[in-house]
Amino acid sequence: MVFETVEISTPVEESPAVSWPAVAAGAVAAAALTLVLLAFGAGMGFSTVSVWGNSGISASTFQITTGLYLIVVAMLASAMGGYVAGRLRTRWTGVHIHEVFFRDTAHGFLAWGFATVIGAAFLAAAASNIAAGGTSGLASTQSTGSAGPLDYYVDALLRPAPAASANTTDAGTARREIAGILTKGLGGGDVAGPDRAYVAQVVAARTGLGQADVDKRVSNVINQAKTDLDDARKAAAKLSLWLTASLLIGAFAASLAATQGGKVHDSNASLGYD
């Protein structure tokens, strides 16, 4: 009688390639640290800015400092999130070391992406409130009917001459009308000729200035408004570039830190500490 030995192999259940709980934990850690660092940076930034012209740092220095700080925040927060994601993921058995490196890198990148989505969805309002805390008392909107972004320029146009006795019974209507003209004109690049002539007529009637002085005041105020708006657009563009750089550096930092966290996890697991 011949006995035949048959080996029955039980398939080994392989761990999933992506450990989503680890990714979520890393993303939450990165988002929380980002909020803490933004709050700290906002406090330090307000302490260096002064309302006086000869005090505090310049606007260009403040912009560069803000951009560099955004990069530092992205590096620290993303590295922390990536490391947590790599350290908490499950150990893969029977997987080549190159595949393990790729998966750890993917875990860090996913943690960074998840944290970015969280920040865009939930933390943007909180960060905006922190950043706007120092100027909330000075800011106002046109919806209240009392102030708006162009009210300074309107006040400059309607400022009466020292010897004039302007009629102020309908100042509110004149202000709103000129504000609408400037908003429409400056939004398109410049105030049209007929609108500019009408504004000059209103200013002349309100201030009592001569035609030459009125034309000069209108041109100066419009040019100043255009310069300020152009500076604001340039500042927004620079901030967008700094933000883009910080996001890219954050993605790299998270991916690199995840590989280090994965190495520590596997090293401890091989020693029996998993």
C-alpha cells in the first residue's frame, strides 16, 4: 500500500496596500499642527506690524517673511503628518523593499493630500479669522451702507476747499454714486471719459474748487486708486506663488517623512515590538 502525502497550503492574507486609518491619522496631525503654527505666526506677525509709517517692518519684508513662514509651516506640519502615517501603517510581509518604499511614499503623499483637503474645507475660515483679528475693528463692508473699499477716495474727492461752503444735504447720495462710478471704472482698468467728466462736475459743485483744481484732484485720486489696486493684485499674486511653493515642499516633506516612519515601524516589528 502506497501512502501519498498531500500538502495543503493555506493562502496568506496580505495586508492592504494602503492603510487608510494611518493616512487619516497623519492628515489630522498635519492639519492640527498647521493651525497651531498659523496662529503662532499670526501673533508674531501682528507684533511686528505698526500703523505708524516709520515703525515696524516694511511691506515687502513682511510679504517675504510671510512666504518663508508658510514654507516652514508646510515642512514641519507635513513632515509630522507623513511620519505619523508611515509609523502607524500595517506591516507588509513578503513585499519587496522597493515596493515598501513606494507604499510609504504614497502614504505620506496621501496624508498630505488629505490634510490639504481638510485645511481647505474646515481650517480656512479659522485661519482667516485669526489673520483678520488685528484689523476687524477697522474693516467694514458696503453692505452696511456706511463704508466701503473706495470710501477713502470718495472722501478725497468731496473734501471741500478751506474757503468753500459746500452744501452737505445730499452727501450720502453723491458718495454712493461716485463710489459706484469708481468701482465700475477701476474694475475695467480706468474710468471712462464721460464718467470722469461727471465726477469732476460733482466734485466742483461739492467743493467749490476751480475747474483746473478739480481736474487735478480727480486725476490724482483716480491714479492713486489704480496704483493701490495694482499693488493689491501684485501682493495677491506673490502670496499665491508662495502658497504654491509651500504646498509642493509640504508634499515632498510628507512623503520623505513617511518613508522614515515606515522604516522605524518595520525595524521595531522585526525586533518583536510590533
